[in-house]
Amino acid sequence: MRKLIAVLCYSFVLVGCDLGGNTIVHRENDNGVDIIHSKVKIDERSARFECVASRSGLCHYSLFRKVCPQAPGAVQPANALASVATSPDDRKPECAARIIERFVVKAGTIRAALDMKPGFTVCVTPDDTPVSADCKPSGS
């Protein structure tokens, strides 16, 4: 029985079965016409950004990651992002969402990103309007 299970697992690996990850689909339309249609597939090592359709012909992606300040006295790597936001009681610093990347993908094409760790937030728009981590236009 153990050999049968091993053979089945090996067979699944050979045929490339998808064994995990998350898929995020963002779609807006107006009277049946796509304003934006995007699919993002995220697994433990990479992300795949597919711009299915966009009224502008481009999908504008903004990626955010929550960054938390180090504990007092902790050594922070030189390339780490710092957050200066504090809680209302001024005692404990809060984590803040920071933009880590912005890029454009042409409609009908895919962009793959290797070495992309999970845990980021994806926002996609049909134009280059800057957005905040809640995917709303910045400043609103």
C-alpha cells in the first residue's frame, strides 16, 4: 500500500498538479463590457499576474505589504522599511501598509514574479491613478 501511495504522489508531480496557492480575481464591468478583469495566482514561491481585459488595454497593479516596526533595542536590517506610525495612545507603534511595487501588464498577457513571498495585498485598476492599500484612490 505504501508503494502505491508513493507511485500516485510521484505521478501527480509528473503531471504538474496544482497543490496549493491562492487565486484573486478582480472584475468590474459596465453593461457587460469589462472595465477591468484580472487574475492573480499566488503560491509559496511566486505570483502570476494575468490581465484578462481592461478598457484602457492595460492593468495597473499596486502591491502592498504590511511593515511593522522593530521592538525597542532590536537591530533592523539596513534594507528594511521603517514605519513611524504610532497608535492613538502613543505607546505602541502600529504596522503600516507600504507599497512594494507598481507595474503595468498589457491586456491579454501575463507577468510572472519569482521569489515573491505571499502576504502582500494586490490592487489593480484600468488607469494609473495611485491607490492606497485599501485599493481606493490615494487621498480619499
